[in-house]
Amino acid sequence: MLSLMKQILFLFLLAVAVAPPPAVNGQLKIGFYNQTCPSAESVVQKTVAAASANNTGILAGLIRLFFHDCFVRGCDSSVLLDSTANNTAEKDAPPNHPSLRGFEVIDAAKSAVEAICPNTVSPTTAPCADIVAFAARDAAALSGNISYQIPSGRRDGNISLASDANANLPSPLSNASTLITAFAAKNLTADELVTLSGAHSIGVSHCSSFRNRLYNFSSSSQGDPTLNPAYAALLRFACPFNSTSSGNTTVAMDVLTPVVLDNFYYIGLKMSLGLFTSDHALLTQGNLSAAVDDNAWNPAGWAAKFARAMVKMGSIQVKTGTQGEIRRNCRVVNGRSLANVGPAAEEQGSSLVADM
């Protein structure tokens, strides 16, 4: 009996030693894994770097993945969960499918972190939500030399609904008022809206997201008159009217520096080279337009603001402590089908971890 008690005590102490510490006062903190898995962040960085060596476009995808995660139920990696027979998850909602990218990079980073900090007693080492945040940070550094530290300690959500993505993610067809309202709902200011829109300086878009500006724009104009005519002609060449062959066609979102995360996006806006209706919308209200001007002429200032805004966005409705769960597999709720998890389950916390 004494030997059994010693074994139980040993396992308990081991669990305490390897489990991630609780976030301080329910808040995120920098260096959250310094004691439990000190190499976690560098391993994610190496995974992102390896992925980008084969495909630089994945860097834009990882930043967008972070944005689309945080705007729906907070930064809880719910965007990573797969759909089931009875539930359509966020990743398969029209704003995300088929354009959202980077899932396989997060899977690889998760596996790499688990390999260096093995799942001994605790359910896992680093939640998927933190890995998404780290990957976006590393993508910003690799694509634009924008480096910053991001606090961690998030936990993973166990609810993912396509309807939430449809309701919370701003559309590329949005006007200024709609954009401001959507960002304000996430405690982000109008200036931060303009700052984070600079992520459109990298990445590509499908024709369907901007075709509205090219054809049948109004009764008096075939195309959007606010779009640079030469740029519009180039876009029409890439996306012909009523052409089914252009369904999978993509064009760069920033024609000036398409693979560098920089402030040339704002210079392009001032030249009427914004791709989306939502891009041009930043010029339609005085405070937004003034922010565009500031960012266009102050590259270092914009980069610093972008880093701060990414950190702030990373704190939206985070789950910490015993909220949510820590997933073993970023695509699946621990031990049960996503379709069988209702809204009430999100507050059950670590009880879900034990269900295998």
C-alpha cells in the first residue's frame, strides 16, 4: 500500500512539473513556457521558417489564420477544428473556405513541440491557440522583419460553428462603418483597423472577392471608378467576366510589394490600387484616411503599431485557467466529436481533457 501511495504521489508531482502553469490572474504572459517547455516558441519559429522556404505565401496565410481565429469566439484555435457529419465548423464557412491556409503548418508545429516536450502526464505541452499566435508572429518577422514578443497562456476552445464565422468576420465588400463596427466589437479602434489592414500587403485573393469592382458596378459604370483604370484592366484580364476558368485564379493583394509585409499597401491605397471594397473604404472617412496617410509616410511607425495591434488582437476573449481545454490534436476536440459538444461544454474546462 505504501509503495502504491508513493507511486501516486510521484505521478501527481510529475504532472505538476510538466503541466503548463496557470496564466497569472487569468491573464496571458510573455515566456509562459519558460519552465515547462523553454524551446516551444523557437520550435514553432523553425517550423514556420521551414514551411516558408518551400512556399513564401504561407506567411500571409498564417497571419490571416490568426486574425480569423481571434475574431470568432476569441483567440482559442476554434478555427482549426474540423467539421463533422452533424456540424459545419468555422474553417468551412464561406469567409474561410477554400481561401484560409496554414492548417498543416500548425499541425507540424504542434507535433514538433510535443516531440521535444513529450506528453508524459499532462494532456499536452502547448495549446493550439498559442501555437497559432506564435506562428503569426513568426510570419510577420519573416515576411516584414517585424519582430515582437507575444504573451501566451491561451487555452483551446471546443466549439466551432460556421455561423459564427459568417457573423463575425468582416467581408471584403464591407464599407467603412461596417468595418469600424466589426473591429469595435472586438475592442479594436479605428486606427487599429487601418493598422491591421496592412496585412493585405502580402498574400493573394480569389477573383470572387473583388469581382464586384470590375463588372456591372452601377447603372452608369461597368467598373468601380475609384479603382485605378490600368489596375482594373489588369484585374479584368486575370478575372474575365463570367469565366468559370477564373474560379481558382488568384492575384496579389498588393501590386507594389506583393511578398513583403510593409507599408506600401497604404501607398497603393493612395494610388487607387486597393484591391477590395474594404480597402478603398479606408479612404472614405476622415479619421481612417488620416491614418492611411500616417502609415504611408512612416514605415517604422506603422511597423511598430502593427506589432502592438497584433498583440492586442491576440488577447481577444482568450480562455485561460481551466476554461476550454488543451487539445492533443488541433483539429479535434479531446475525446469526443465536435458535433457532440454544446455551448455549455466550453466552461467545463479540463474535465474534457480526461475523456479519451
